Amino acid sequence: MARIYDVAALAGVSTATVSAVVNGQNTVEAKTRRRVLAAIKRLHYQPNLYASNLARGTTRLLGLIVSDIVNPFFAEIAYAIREQAHARGYEVSVGSTQFSREDLVAAVKRMIGLRVSGLAIMTTEMNPQILEILREHRTPAVFEDVGTVDATFSNIRIDYEGGIFKAVKYLVDLGHKRILFVRSYPDVERQGSSFLSLRLRTLAFQKAVRQFRSEGIQSEIVTCPGPGPRAGQQAIHRALDQLRFSAAIAIADPVALGVLRGLHQRGVRVPQDVSLIGFDNSYLCEYLCPPLTSVNIPRAKLAEMVVDCLVRNVENKEPGRELQLETDLIVRESTSRMAEGRKSRVRFR
Amino acid sequence: MARIYDVAALAGVSTATVSAVVNGQNTVEAKTRRRVLAAIKRLHYQPNLYASNLARGTTRLLGLIVSDIVNPFFAEIAYAIREQAHARGYEVSVGSTQFSREDLVAAVKRMIGLRVSGLAIMTTEMNPQILEILREHRTPAVFEDVGTVDATFSNIRIDYEGGIFKAVKYLVDLGHKRILFVRSYPDVERQGSSFLSLRLRTLAFQKAVRQFRSEGIQSEIVTCPGPGPRAGQQAIHRALDQLRFSAAIAIADPVALGVLRGLHQRGVRVPQDVSLIGFDNSYLCEYLCPPLTSVNIPRAKLAEMVVDCLVRNVENKEPGRELQLETDLIVRESTSRMAEGRKSRVRFR
DNA sequence: CTGAAAGCGCTAACAC
DNA sequence: GTGTTAGCGCTTTCAG
């Protein structure tokens, strides 16, 4: 495979000159540049990334770790972050953990092996071990929800409370009195793990409901293990058997997908019989039947924050920051006014 | 950041020894190994991937390029390939093209910069330029549908014909006489591009229908630009305005998603009024209302073929192969028998 | 504006 | 078993 020497030889210049044109410095005379470019093209020269990164001692690479690339929410985030990073002249390498805390550590180590200049950790699960590792290697990072902010760590706090409050309020305003919250957690055996965002969402729900208690609002929470859709489906079946409710909020859109399915299987109509709200506002929401009302986490804004934090820290040594990301409720057709004079769930007995 | 020298010094050994234990050779005495391991842990040593890959002159890295990581089908493939690769001791780096032929070339070049030892190109779009580039750099590759097989290129031919034939036959057996095929193509301006898999699916549909012509089966094709769901939605609206049909096949599941939505908007019931079949069998199918009958492309099998081809070529210099991947029809609830005595689409006028 | 040469951190012969 | 050492291919002063 052609090396920089070959190009230099063919163009009749030194490797330093080739390096200069490859890296877009304007210190090369136009004529020389053309010769070099021609040689590059002729030899199909493609710089060895390992050699150049090693020599340079620094990379323009950001790392991104997500829990599950198959979940559209994570996929959309990965896409948005990649766009942002490219705009700033960075590449991004993405890793996935399958919600495993061990895989998280492995992924972080891999990223450090890659000498990423900054790392975004947008996972549901967490492992304090990685903080130590990152600090040891002076790798700036931005987290989602995890509250530690210092010279190199930033944190983006997603306003679950605000989003869930809006969702609950919306349901209350529609006349719903009994609201169900449907949760999943990724894996049975890892129940002890701290799936922070899931916990935060749950707390947010409880807090929101509390604020409406005086108005006679009641709530229930059902939880099932497993991947989102399956968990949602199982949970809603259980809820239909045991609980009374006229509205439900799913902890994430994939869960809502399962809930919708379960409801449908039992002949419960959405939104006539039960109103349903999802969380994340994946592109899917728009195409479900009925289109799903969902709490939106603005991806583009999130990606911008993430990359901005990282780049500022890397390039200007700015310290980490605590950022807040607002959420909003996107109303579609899965929610409607509670039918007058009808008891919650009376028809599912 | 700790280097191999630091570890060697702390452990009182040479860098060669450290390298040996890091790379899991058994040529190191247990006691020495322990000392080295302790030093590694103490210094949080994490090998510089660039240095080691450069020195090694080879990588255990496979590349994967897909068209759109947000599409669940591609995401699932990426996941499956990663699993397979890990099992064989390879890492994988994934890139995305957004269906752009230029981005394809850029992605391939990046992969070559990474010196991947093999590359899987699972994209809808194609650009002959990359064949040349890959050949020039002696990078083995496996393609989807593109028929060039030689010493280093393999090809996995997905049996669209079989899958679509099964879908059409199934509809015919249910009594449907007028079958619609709904296509999308990723972008208006790139209409000239060769989205091979899309073309193959279309041809497969036409061929299948031809075989039933004697039985009085008629067909129509509608096409809209843009990303799957939107295209599907627009297309089906147009079809409802202009065409007669009692069953539809979507060229891909995201398109089916849009079709389902459009049908719903117009009050057309699935499957009572129109039967619908998707293509790819994403996990979504199961959770749509109604659950979507879809042609399945076995992901795990595909991933296994891909990684196997690549690894065999890399490790044993086996020449490329032409593989066939069978498809099958997964029947769910979006298809049903054509109502007796009812004209196709009579109720949508 | 261009070239010579000293590394970047690690691996793999080859010696001991 | 373990150490010595010459590269891997590129970047980057520093001279010229």
C-alpha cells in the first residue's frame, strides 16, 4: 500500500511537503501542491490513520457511548451528534453497551485506547468506575443526568420533571383521574443497577402526581423487565387485569409501543377508552395508530450541547458545565378527553 | 498518560514483556505476569491503539457501512454483525452514508484509513468507484446484491424474488386481484443513483405478478421520494385517489409504516379493506396496529455470512463467494381474505 | 517554501 | 523467559 514516501518520491518532494498538503496547510506553493495531489491520486494514497494519529499525539475524535443502537431514540441521538461533530471538524466513534455496566467499562476503555479527545456517555446505565478511569486519562466527558460536574466533566440534565409534569397535567386537564405509569427495566438480573434516567422519570411521575393529589388524582405504577416493547405489553396486560385507570404514561416510546399493542389485543381503544402518552418522541410516534402523544427530548439541541461542551473543553480548556435541556409535550392523537359519566376502565372488567 | 515504558519500569521488566502480557501470550512466567498486571492496574495503563496497530501492521477490525443507522433494519444488521465479529475476535467500525453515493466513497476511504481488514457494504446505494479503491488497497469486501465476485469480493444475494413471490402468492391465494406495490427512493435529486436493492425488489414484484397474470391478477406501482414513512404515506394517498387495489406490498417496512398511517387517515381499514405486506420484518412489525405481515430477511444469518466471508478471506485467503440468503414471509394480522362479492377498493371512491 | 531528521508508543525478531 | 532494538508511517520542528 502506498506510503507517504512513495507519494513524495513520485512528486519529487519531501514527506514533509506531502504531509503539509494532505493536512491542508497553505504553506505549499500551488504548483508543488498540484504535483503532490496528482501523485496522491495516481497512487491512491490514503494516509495511515494510526501513523498520523500516533505522530500527532492527538486526535480529532469524539466518542459516543449509548445503551442500545437499535432503539430509535439512541440512533437518532447518534446521528445528531455525528452531524454536529462533523460540522466542528471531528469524527465520532460510537459504542453500545446493551445496558450492561460491564460493557460500559469496556466501551470506555476502548474509547481511551482510541484516545478520543472527548467522550459523550448517553446511557441509561451507569458505573462509577468509569469516572475514575476517565479522570485518570484526562478525558473530558459529558454525561446525561449524572450530576458530577468539574473541570472536565459536564452534565446535561434533561428536564424529565418538566416533561412529565406537562404530560400529567395534560391528562388531568382532560379529566383523567386515574393515571398509570408503565415502566420497564432492561434486564432482570441487573435490577440492582442504577438506570438513572429511568429512576428520574419515575420520580418525576410520582412528584407530578403528588401535586395533583388534592384534585383527587390517583396513580399506579407497573413495571416489567425486558426490552421496551415486550415489557410494555406484559405490563399493560397485568394492569388491565388488576388496576383501574383511564390514562397511561409510558416511560419510553418503545414501551408505549408495547402498551399500544397490548391494549389493542384486549380490545381497548386508544384514545377513546384509554389515553396514552409516550416519552422520547421518536419518529415512530407519528406513524403509530393512533399517532402517539409523547414527551419530546430535542435531539438536535442535545447533540449541540454535547458537542459544544466537549469541544470547548478540549479546545479552550473551559471547565465542565451543568446544562439543562427542556422537554415539551407533543400532542397527537393518542390522548383525548375522558368520557363523561364513565368510570375509569369500567369496560375492561 | 502512562506508556508501556512506565509500566515496564514500574514492574522492573522490559517493554517486550509488558507487550507480551498485554497481548495475552503465554510466554511469560506467572510471577512476572502478576507484577506487570499490578503495574498496569496501578498506572491505569491503556495501550495506545494507534501505536500498536502501527507497529503490528495489521488490525483486527472490520468495517461496516450502512445507508441509514436510524432505520431499524440497518441498526439490527449492525448489531448482529458486531456480535458475530466479536465472537471471532474482531472489532467493528460502522459508518453511515445517508444514501449518498459521495458519502459512500468518503466512508470507504475512512475505512481504508482505518486499515480495516475487511469491509461489509450493506447499502442501498452503490458507486462503482469504490470497487477500484478497495481493489487498489487490497481490502476484502462483501456486498449486498452487487454481483461482482472475485478473489477478494464476496456477494450476498438476498432472495428478493422468492420473498416477493411468496408475498404475492399469499395475496393471490387470499383472493386479491389488484395488488399495489409502494416504492420510495431516498432522495429526489439522486434519482439517477442505482439503489440496487430497491430496483431488485421492484423487478421481483413485476416478475411475480407476471406469473399470475393468467389468473387475472393486475398490479400497479406508486413511487414517492423521501424517507420511507413519508414516502409511503404520500404514495398511498395518491394511490387511493387514482388507483384500484385491495392489497399492497411496501418495498420496505418504514414505507409500510407510512402506508398504514395514510390508510388509517382515510378511514381504510387494514386488513378488512386493504391487506398490507411489508419488507424486512423489523421488530416494529410485531407492534404495529395491526401487526404487519412482512417478508423476513434473516439478520443473524446475514451477519454470519458477512463475517464468515470476510474472516475466511482475511485469515485463509479464501476467494470471495456468491452466497444466497433465503427470505420468508412472516404472516401477521395485516393481511386477510378478500371480502366476497366486493370490488377492489369500492369503498374508497 | 521545502527538506532532514527526530520522535510518537508499541511490536516482534533475535539475542541472551 | 526476558531484554535489546529496529522499525511501523506520519508529523513537526528547525535549518536552509
